[in-house]
Amino acid sequence: MDFLQATRKRENQMDYVHVAGLGIDDKKIPSHLYYLVKKADLIVGGIRCLEKVPDNVRGKRLCLKGSIEKVIKRVLSEVEKGKFIVVLADGDPLFYGIGKRLIEFLGEKRIKFYPAPTTLQIAASRLKISWEDVKVISLHGRGDIWPLFRAVTFNDLIGIYTDARFNPLALTKILLERGVNNFRMIIFEDLGLETERITSYDNIAEIPGDINISPLNFVLLQKIKSSPLHFYPGMDDRCYKHENGVITKKEIRLISIGQLKLNEDNTLWDLGAGCGSVAIEASFFLRYGKVYAVEKNKKRFEMMVHNIRQTGAYLVEPVHGVMPECLQNLPDPDRIFIGGGVGKTIDVLKSACERLLPGGILVVNAVLLGTLERVRKYFESLGWEYDISEINVARSKELGEDLRFEPLTPVFVLSCKKPG
């Protein structure tokens, strides 16, 4: 029994929305899908997919452009009328395609999928590499660049579905501004077409700014050298460039990050970030989150930028500005760490508490008793429960042929959870 016979026998075709993936080298509708398209009352797809539908096919065409929700609602309306619906997509509709959104609206029981090879698979085959090793992100139509920062922080091989806004040249500019210069960029254009072209750049800074790139492109980033330092929780203080010992010591760093109780998708603010050590090490746990490290001192800010680039912790967004004013445009956080930003007033603390999302956690480090008392009283004025720990650390030092312990300045660690 061939594919078409099996399809006809096992399904009442009118009960389903049929979502068919087209291969990148399909010049027309493949024979094993033609039966579905020929029967359709409504054919939905992007412009290139609809162009492959023969003129003699009777079904109405609905172009996937503008609001996807509006198109899907139209599909749902036609399904409820008993119409035969076919949705055409590129490659595998469930791989960064329309499939997921259709399931959200229609439910999985009302949809049948017919996948084709993806752009990623074809690109990997051209390079003769295993595509299972590729971390794939899609920036297509999403307006969010953070998946790129996460990917270059934690992965060596990254596939990127682009769009007109986040095209290869735009990605190059964004990466260079972030200090990312240790990846090879491979640009795949018009895969499967006669105009197919694959171009590789070991140094993305040398990609010509006026190069003409086809809108049908896919990008692969391949790490060609590791960052000078591998970042992890509890790095030695000497790993960081900092000013005259102004750094959250590694023991305090570990305790403070632990008190934050980070979830991998949290948004974290590090206020008064100094050289960025807490933000950098906290980002280790935030593989699907965001980290904003705020510092007003220009010299320390520049040290933080240096440390981010040395460690490859590109997930950290350095912010140079005076608090609380510079916090206005940042997204509301799930977690806040204040290491050196409390100041002599409660303005920063007040703004932080107001912006912290309900259920969020705030951790404050204090060395001075005056700072401890201001923070404690403010938490009490809000009616928030809080914990205080005094951390005393001593480190071994050589003394003659023996060792002694040299104490560090005690630090108070205050932590609270916002009600809600």
C-alpha cells in the first residue's frame, strides 16, 4: 500500500488540518502531497510556498503574512465549517515553524503533519557535520536578540534562522558590539536553488558592510577559539580585573548567588556591579534568562566589560548609568542583587523593591552597620520577611614555614522574598 492509499484509508480527511512541509529544493508540490493540495478548500502558506501550487488547483489561497493569530483564527473558522484545509510550510513545520502555534489554537488531535528536511539539515549536510550537535535559535519574526547572547555564551556551534531585521550583517554588528570575536560565521544563501552560495568568514569583523546577501539565508556560528577564561561559580578574585580590591570576594559571591535561588529563566539585576563578578557567575545558572549589571563608575564599568569579554559571559548586559534613573528602561526583574549600590539613602533600594516582581528575591550585601540598619528598617516598613547572615571569612597566608589565617572584612548578607 503506497502513501496515498494509506492516507485515504486511515483518515477522514475533513477532520484534520493538514500541515505539509516542503523541501528547500522542491520546485513544485511533491507528488506525495499533491493529493492533499488538490482536495483543499483553503491553502495557507507563505508567498514562496503558495507559488508552488499549480494554477489548476481549485482551493482558495491565504497568504501567511502580518498577524499569524489572524490567519490561524481564519483557519479555525474554516475548519468549523467543515472545510478541507492544507497549510504549507518550509521544512519541518514543528521545527521553529507554524506547527506549534497551530497546536496552541487547534489542539494536537485536529492536525496532521507531513515534515520535510529542514534548512538546518541541508546546511549541515553541505558542511558534512552532524546537525545534532548544533544549538539552533530562531530570530525570525521574534524581535528578541537574547537567544543569540545565550547561545554564544554556552555553545560552540550555533544555527540561526534569520529575518530581514536580524540578517547576517545586523548579527555581525550586534556580536562585535558585545565583544564576540571568536566565532566563524558561515552564511548559507538560497540553499537548494541554482543561486545557492555558501560563504565562510573566520573574522566577522572583516565581513564587508556592503555585501549583497540573499534574503533566503541561514547562518552558522562555529567557535574557533575559547575565551581566555572559563567562567564558573567561585572563580578566584584574581581572575577578575578590579579596582584596588573592590570586588565581592569569592566566598561571599557564592553565598549571595545561592541566596538568590536562581531559576534558569530569571531576569537578574546586579546593582552596583563593580567589576561584574557576581553578574558573570550568576549567569552560569541563567541559561534561558537575562542579566543586567549596572555600574555608575566609568573605570569599574570598563573593567566589567573587559571581564565579560575575557570570560565569554556574553549573557551579561553591562549598563553604565546612575541609579535609580537608569533602571527605568530595564525589564522588571525576578531577582536583584545589590552589592555596592545601596548608597547613603534608600532611593535605589526603594526602586528595586518596587520593580521586583511578586515572588522575586532580593539579596543585599552590607559591610557598614549603617547600611545594614537602613536596609533592615526598610524591609520592616514594607512588612517583608527577611533573613540576615553575618559572613566571616579567613584565608590562609604563609608565615615563615607555616600558615596563618588572615580575616577578611565581615559582610552582612540580607535576603528577602517579595510577597505575592
